[in-house]
Amino acid sequence: MKYFLFIIFLLGINAQIFSQEETKNPILTDKFYIEAGAFFPSKNIKLGADASSPDDEIDFNGTLGLNDNETTYFVNFEWRWNKKWRLTAETFAVNNARKAVLDSTIVFDNITFEEGTNVRAGVEFSLYRIFVGRLISSGQKHSLGAGLGVHALNVGAFVEGNILSDNPEIDGEFRRARVSALIPLPNIGAWYHWAPNNKWAVITRLDWFGLTIDQYSGGLWNISPGFRYQIVDRFGLGIDYRFLLFNARVDQDNWKGSFNMDFTGPTITLHGNF
């Protein structure tokens, strides 16, 4: 009798395992996927805004002392409107400003701030990503897809302070240099999800761009490997590490210059799927 019960127990375990294997992870199947949380990026920001030498960039972290690390929000939404196609949207923003005493002379937006000037400087950056993708391959434990999208970068920067000059007419005069632009960078992208069971998933995503379009020329890399854990049927936890690298030259009336920006760091999110 005990051997019979033991066999029944083993059959039950095998049935449970088989059932789990036959049930796809929700990240592979659910129509809507929404996640929100915190992004902890280390950032490196260099901008140039001088019509005579637009590539002469200022290190806003080193020269102007902006924080290298910052915590900001992160939001992502995905809608799979049929078995093959999906629409994804995400956003985050970084705003940072501080006061500093210049240890070298800088020129920003054709205004010269001499060494020793007390200035206040800041950077505003927002990213909006829209992506339309199509499934290429899918199975019980994986999905692979690719598509096209656009990263809209809302970039702004300023430097302000009382001018130091040998000319008594302008010495001590308050000046403010500010530039801003909304820069669309279209991209190609791909993703891969591997879910060994209905609780755990490993995901990765890659976006790339490198083109010249009208008033902009630039490139981007957006890479984000990570893990997902399904706590309950409709709710889970995610951890990613993001590499976002942007560079562009801008030729607009309100900004003739260039920028290089790097944001790298972990993202911790909670997600709902249904």
C-alpha cells in the first residue's frame, strides 16, 4: 500500500511539473503590460552651444559639478494588439542644477564666463520612446521580435552668473545662456524574452540609431538586460540594468551645437499584466 501511495505521489509531482511547463509565463502572453519604478543612473553629460565652435563641449559633470548619480522615475507600457504586433511606450526624466565657481573659462551660447565666475548651471533631459514591433519567433518559453521606433529627446541646459570682465561697462552684469531642443531620433530595435517557467523570465532589448535627419545628426544605443519575477498572476517585480548612450549635433536657431549623454544604471520596477 505504501508503495502505491508513493507512486501516486510521484505521479502528482510529475503532473504538477508538466502543468507548470505547459503554462506560459504571462510576460509571453498577456495583452497589456505596465511597469513603473525607479531608475538609478550614473550620468555623463557634455554639451556644446557656440555657433563659432559647436563641437567645443562643456563637461557639465566635471567643470560645472553636476551630480554624477541621481534617482528618477521610469514608466513603461506595452500593448499587444494581436499575436504578432505590439506597441511600446516608455519615459524617464533627469533634472539637475547647482552652483559652482569656474576653474576655467567656458563659452556657452556665445556668452563667455571667465575663470573664477560664480555660476549656476543645470541640465534638463526627458526621454520618450515609442516602438512598434513584430514577433519573429515564439515558443513555449521564448519570444523574439524586432521593429521600428523613435526616441524623442527633450534636452535643455543653461549657465548663468555675473560676468567677470576687464570692461567696467559689463563687469558684474548678470548673463544667462540657455539652449533647448526636442530631438527625434528614429531607431531600429529588437527584443528577446526567455521564460523557463511561469514565474521567472530573462529579457533583453536593444535599440540603435545613427543617421542625419534635417537639423539633426546623431546616434543612440539603448540596451537593457534584466529579470522578471511573477509574484502573483497579475503582479510582478523587475530588475534591469540600462545602458543609454546619446550623441547629436543640432543646427537650430535656438541651439547650434552638440551633446554627448550617457545614462547607465539599474532600474527596479513593479509591473501589472492582464
